[in-house]
Amino acid sequence: ALCRWRRLCGDDVHYVPGTDHAGIATQSLVERLLMQRGVDVANMSHKERLQHVHRWKDEHGDHIVNQLRKLGVSVDWTEQYFTLDEQRAAAVTQAFIRLFNQGLMYRRVRFANWCCHLKTVISDIEIDEEHYAEPTDISVVGYDGLLKVGLMHHVAYPLESGGEVVVATTRPETIPADAALAVHRDDLRYSHLHNKRAINPITNKFIPIICDDILVDMEKGTGVVKVTPCHDARDYECGLRHDLPQEVLFDEDGSMSLSDGDRVHRFAGRQLVLNSLQHKGLYRGSVTHPMIVQRCSRSGDIIEPVLYPQWFLRMGDFCKHAIHAVDSGELRITPQQQSDVWKRWLGKEQDWCVSRQLYWGHRIPAWRIVAGLPNQTGSDEEQSVDDDVWVVGVTEEEAKQSAIASHSCDPAEVSVVQEEDVLDTWFSSALLPLSTAGWPASEVSDFYPLSVMETGSDILFFWVARMYMLCTALHPSNQPPFPHILLHPLIKDASGAKMSKSKGNVVDPLDVMNGASYEKLLGNGTGMTQYTDKLKAMYPDGFPACGADSLRFFLNKRTLPPEDNFQNIDFDVYEVVLARNFCTKLWNGVRFAYMIWPQDFEASPMPNDTSRFALLDCWIMNTAARFLADYERAMDEHRLGDAATQVQVYIRDHLCTQYFQLVKVQGEILETQDILYHSICIGLQAAHPFMPFITEDLWQRLPHPKGTSKSIVDSCMPKASELAVWLSDDLHEKKALLQAVANSGKATADEFKPTVMTLCTTVPEHYRLFQENHTMLEKYFFVKKLVIKGEMPSDTSSLLSAPMDSTCVLFVDGKDVRADSLYQTYTTRLKGLQVQLGRLNKTMTKLMYAEKVPAHIQERDRSRADEVTKHIAAMEHSLSLLSKNRAESEE
């Protein structure tokens, strides 16, 4: 919508489409599909796995692109990118090499968040946290049973010298890897155990009892802590301080081996450990313990902390610069509230773990030197990661040359092996402003930096923050990629829940556009087979076909102003249907105009002289000028919801409901035909960013002046300032009066079916206004003759009246109506008015009414009673006159 709007303003807009390779999500999906078909993925080669993923991508990877095309996203499809294409791959490789050479990219063995299901590390912001205050059974991906969380287990460790010490733990499955027990040096309860040994209750091995005041909190648990260096970050630091052995208990898939050698799921191992402890008489029970369970947002598996060599990007200086950019105003974030969130997250200055243990992605262009180093004998492909020496290069030969130059390797002996890991998908995505602008193959194009970065609030840190920091650092002159971040709301289901395939509440926009039965929604392969009752309750008949324009208009209209902090959009198919009804009204309204224009009509350019146009024509152009001013301001301020609402009010209320209805009776006037054309053009151009298809179709059917663009996309929308000549303060009041007279007169004519009507007013200005629009009113009333007078009649005894106010009344001769049918109608209405007045009087005479009812309510009731009383008097007069006419007709 923003891009289409800027094009209508005459700007050169460059909107590049593309998709990322979604490393973890895509690889896990393809492997799951292969396993469902009985394919042994574990025994497939790296090349075979890649072939399967590429095949799936070629067959199914264009679904998002197809959605964008059907939605009418206005992009340059000739420049469509994919984050694994050649140009993006070159950018990723060069970025890594440059960052490595600047000392910003490094490799360390650190604790990382490991997803056993996906067999890869994930970042902190890819973790969902679940809080449990009470013992709760939860499901775990890959584990057949239920896991009980929210418990602290008490386990007895026998002492070498006799007796026991009790340890509290939430993870009894890690006991086989315990390297020590730790106590606080000042805890008198355990002072006799300093430098003693305990016995591991599962392995029966001796383990030392150490003093560690950093790890142990005397007030928590039993005051004794089990130390498992390879499965807890704080335990690992403790192990380094005390030189404890490091034993890895779990495999990459989360399985573990017990004494019999069989491998089991780590949570099945937990139960086996508890069973063994109970069998040995060493289990001392459990107590409720509130806890936080961390899950992988990709797979739902419970995160396992593991020691693993990873590649990291130093983020300290990057984060400082990004925070300063917001503080100084160099970078603006909308909504403003998100600036504080931005600074809070980046204030942590946490280094970014960029490596992933996958094969679908950009392979890291780092090479380990395995031979040729000074004082190195032979090849050592299995050497310890602590001693690894790494170089970078696009090719193996380039990496060798780097090893020779930077590490004095022997040219005849040097050998390097490339890193197997790939880069985080967000790393390649973070380079898109640069890579789509030609970097690094050529100079950065004029379309860098972006004017605005518009995206969802949920990926502000996954993508946007990293994009800002990396592109700024890598740009030849350190120019930031954009000056403004605009965050849009998230689309949730009708109940306000986040859409998720696991919940079965994901809505495919193609189903909304094309329509889909309930049965199709269940079988479309998007996971909607779950929660079917909930889905059926929300959409019992499925989705009716609403088209792209309706869906786009609904979403844009529901986008609240940025200062409202992007309230989420609860998707409601019925609101999309209402948007479809609006599209239909626009279609029918413009089609009506074709009946007004002569077959050979060709509109004139926008007129600047308002003197030759009728009041209604001046009014609609005055309305259009004011509408455009508000619309331009809303679009410039990115208040798309306000702009869409203004479009709907202008087209539905002003054009279709008012102007089109009144213009029917003066459509033969050439000036009116021109204004009809221009008022429609303004409405179509304003609606085009939200409804591109219907506006394009209708635009191409309009009788444009010579030289007008055939496509609305290439048209130039007039600015509000260009319509300033049409602005007038009294037009609205005059048109409102004329509209009231027209509506009342039409209703009176429809009811009485007279041949002659008389419009009387005591206000000279009103008399002149009615005279100037005499022909239009007469045709609109559909009477043979309309008489306009500047005074009230002296005798109204034989006249039926339709008063609008004390200065303006429509009269019909009582003898010029169908007395019999009207008498029955008026009798029924009179009874209804009398009942209404009786109810009001009963309410106002209740006990304590004056004391208890608020004053404004009492005033409202009195006004209603007065109004009904006047209607009753007028109705009684009309009935008296009709009764007299009936009697005279019978004689």
C-alpha cells in the first residue's frame, strides 16, 4: 500500500521481492516428510539430503511468492531474490570474511541452546519460555510419555566415610555425569565434609566434595549442589575453577546410555534413574518447585544446554551504535514505544552465535589448518578444538594462501578442511539491503538506503536490528540501511490467539481470496486437522470467496495509528465480507456513472474555474479537496487504518450515497459529467493502494482526457493543494440543507404520490438556493410541478405538510392524494405515536424519577416527548383533512 501510494505521488519506487531459505524450518520439515515415507535420513549422505531439500523447495517453495502475486503486491518481479542464490551467497561469504579479518568473528567452545530434535544450536531469541508453579505433565517432541515438571527431587549421596548427604535437583537424569558435590565454605552444616568424597548413586564412582562459594547458595535447596560440568553453564565454570573432569552424557539427539549400554531418550532416562534410586533406597522424595521450561520455538522440543564449538560475532560496538542511533534521532522507530524495547535488548550486548549444525544454508567459509603449521608434524584432522587454527577464504586454494601468509604455513605441506556448519538464516537476511543493491559485486545502487523498513514487530531483533548493525558496518562508507523502522501489527485468529500450524488455526490468504469450504480447510495440509471444533466455531461455513481487494482493505483498515502501539489484528472473515460489500458498492457506483455519460463523452482536464458549476458539483469537489488533505496526511504519517477509513467514507457516503443519487437528475449537464469523472478518479486513486485490482479495472473503463495514463499505477494523483480552488466554508451548510429538502421531498412524494408540491421558506437565502436548484429538486421529487415560495401559506387547513424546521415546510394539497389508503396508514402511525408518548410519560412520572435520573437523561426524555407530541398533532391534522376529503369524495 505504501509503495503504490508513493508511485501515485510521482516517486520512483523500488520494491524487491524475495524469500529466505528458512534453514531450520525447511530442513526439519523435509526430514519429517522423508521419515514419514520410511526414508532412513540418518544414513543419507550430505549431498543426498541437499538434493531432497532442493527438490522440495522447487516444488513447494513458491507458495509464499504465489500468495504475494495473488494479493497484488506491487514489486519488481524481475529482481526476485532467494537467500541461497548466487548473488546473496557471494554477499554472505564476503561479509563473513571481512568480519573475520576485522577480528569480529571468532570460534569458541561455549554453552549453547541445543535443540535435540533439530540437532542444532538456536539463539536465545528463538526460545519460548513456559512457567509452571505447580507439578504439571507436559508433552515433549520425540518422547512418547509425559514429562512431569515443577518438582525438586531429593537424592541421597552415600559418603565414603559413611552416612549420606542429600542433594536437591530438578534434573536427576544428569546424575550419571556428576563430577563433584559442592558446598559453601561458611555452611557449618557441611564443614566436616570439606575435601571428603561421596559416591555417585548411579555409577558408584567416587566424586569429590568441593567448596565453591560462587556456585552454592546456602539458603537454596539442601545447601549441597551436584556439579555436572558439561550440562550446565554455571557448573561448567565451577568445573574450570576446580579442574573437574568433563563428561558428556547426551548425544546430539538427546539420547543417553545407562549401565546396560542401551540408549534411551533423556527423559526416559530420568525415570530409569529415579527407579534405580528408589530401588537402592536413595530417593528421598520430591517437593513442589516453580520452574521455567525453555522450548525451541521451531520444534517445540525442550532446550538442552550443551558445550559445543560455535562461531560468534562480537556485537558490543554494533549494539552501542544502534542504541546511539535511536537516542540521537538518526534512526526513528514507529511506534515510539518500541524504541525502549530496542535499547533494552541491545543493551545486553550479547554476542551473536551465527553457526548452525545444519546442511541447508550458507556453509561457513572458514577453514581449519590441519597440516603445514610451524612445529606441526603431519596431519591432525582430529585435533582438539582448543588448539584449532582457522583461516577464511572463498575457495580451498584461497584459504591455503591465507594460511601461508598469516600463519607461516609450509606451502608444500599446508592442508585445510572447511567448517561443516552453516550460518544462521538471519545472517544472510541481515545483508539484504546491501545484497539487493549490488554489493559486493558492484557499487551500492541509488536505492540504498531504504526510505523505510516496514515489517512485523515479532522480528524486530531476529532481523531488523541485525540488518541495521551489519549493513552499517559493511557499507563502504558505513551508511545505515534505513532511517525509519515502521512496525505493523500481527494478524491473529478470531479469538485473538497467535496463528500456529501446531494449533491448527493458520489462515491461508488464498483460501480467503478464492473461498474454501470447511472440508477443504481441514484437508489443505496446513495443520488444520487439529482443533477442528474451534475452527468450525469460528468459521462454520468455511470462507466465502472475498477476493484480494477485500482482504487487503480489511487488513489495512484494521491497522491502527502507530501511536496505538500496533494493536494486533484479530482475523474475522465476516469483516472481510463487509469489505467485499464495499468493493461491490464501488463497482456498482462507477458503473452507474457510465449510464450518465454519453457514449462519446471524453472528460475535460481538471477545471480551475468554479463559477460555472452547480452547487452539488462544487460541493463534491470541496469534499474531495478536504478528503485528500486528510488522506495525504494519514498516508504520510503511515496511518493506513485512518486513510482506508477516509476512503470508505468518501466513496460510500459522499459519492455513492449522496452525490450519485442527486446527480441522476442533472446528469445531462456537461459540467456535471466532468465533475462526476474527476470525483470518481480521486476516489479510485485514493483507494488504489488498498484495492489495486478493482481500481485498475474501473480506471481503464473511464472516459479519460487525452494524455491520461491508461493504467492507474502510472497515473499522477492530484494533490489536495491543487484542489484548493474548490474549498468553501458555506458549501457544506448549503448542500446539507439541499440534501435535507431533497430527502424529505422525496419521502413525501413517495408517500402521497402528488402531482404538485409546494416548498415554502421564510429565509431569503434559502429561497434563492431552492430557486437555483429548482429543476434538480423537481426532477428528484418526481412530480409534475414544484412551486417554491418565499413565505408560508396563510391558510393550511386543506394542506398536508412535511415540516423540516420552523422556516422550511413542504406542502401537498389534501385533494391531490390517495385519501383512503393514507387514512389507514396514518391511523396506524397515530396509534404507534400515542403508545410511544404514553411510555415516555410513564417513565417521567415514576417515583423518584426527578431525584435519581441524571439531568441529561431527563432532558432527553422531555425532548423526545415534545417531538412525539408535535408529530401526533400533525398526524391528527392530516387525519382530519383526509377524513374530510373521504367524505367529500363519497358525496
